[in-house]
Amino acid sequence: RVDRLERAIVDRGTAERRAQLEAKEAEYEEAIRAYTGDDPLERWLAYIRFAQDEFPSEKQKVFLLYERCTRALKDEARYRNYPKYIEVWLRYAECLTNPNELFKFLHKNGIGRECSLLWIGWAFFSEHAHNYPLADKIFQKAMKCVPNGEQRDAVAVRQKQFQRRMSRMWLNMAAEEAAERGEVLENQELRPVGR
């Protein structure tokens, strides 16, 4: 009897909590639907934060909010290079198995064109997909598209870091190949990247 009573209390608490969360979700949905102010992105960001905090194991829920937010605001010129909006796109890209098509869409539509965050993110995804030539091209293009200032400086720093990683990787590969052939290179301190 005690077990059933405890289970009933837990179930009731869980059901009440679920009802509260569903009511809060409905509030966010209504706030977005009825919003007439100057910054609809803020409503979306609040809703996304709520979902991340309250439903941490429900990745699909957050994924759908990223998708809905990016689609709802994609034609808003004021957000095209706005870092908070670009960050939502990058979070969305993290959820995709192949985000390259998404980045092509953003590039084609001029979304994030002058925002260092987009270029750095795109290069990061390309590098982690082992598409090093594309990552290099992305950095080169970013240096042409991102205006002078802090954002371009951020791209330049990340580009130099990428170039150092690539140099280290190629040198380590050459050292491994030489070692396999029984040769010794001058610098034996090199180690494969990631090991």
C-alpha cells in the first residue's frame, strides 16, 4: 500500500509538472504568434532557453525550435548579420548530420555574410568533417566578406589557428610515413593531431 501511495504521489507530481510545462509552452507559442513588437528574435530566444532548461533530454524539441526560429526570421533583413540570430543557425547546424547544405543555403541567401561567427562556424564544421580544402576556402572568403574591425580580426585569428593545425597535421603525417619507411626526420617531437 505504501508503495502504491508513493507511486501515486510521484505520478501526480509528475503529471502536475508536465501540465505546468505544457501551459508554459502554450504561453510561449502564443507570445510568438501574437507578437507585434520590434524584436521577435527575443521571444524565440526565450522560448529556446526555456526548452533547453526544462527539457534537456528532449533534443528534438529544441531542434524544432531552432528550425522554426530560423525559418520564421530568415527574411528579416535586420537579422541577416546579427550574431544572436546567426548563433541560432549554428545551433541548428549542430543538430544536422550534414550541415554543409545549410551553410550553402545561408551563403546563397546572404545570411551571416558579414558576421564572423557564421564563417568561423562553417569552417569549424568543415574541418571536423575532414574537408580541409573547404575550410581553407571558407576562411579566405570570410576575409573578403567580413568588414574590417573586430569581426575580421576574429576570423584572422581563427584562420591562423587552422593553418597551424593543418601544418602540424601534414608534418606529422610526413613523419609517420617516414617512420614507416624506417627513415628519421629532423624533428621527432611531432605527434599526430588528436593523439
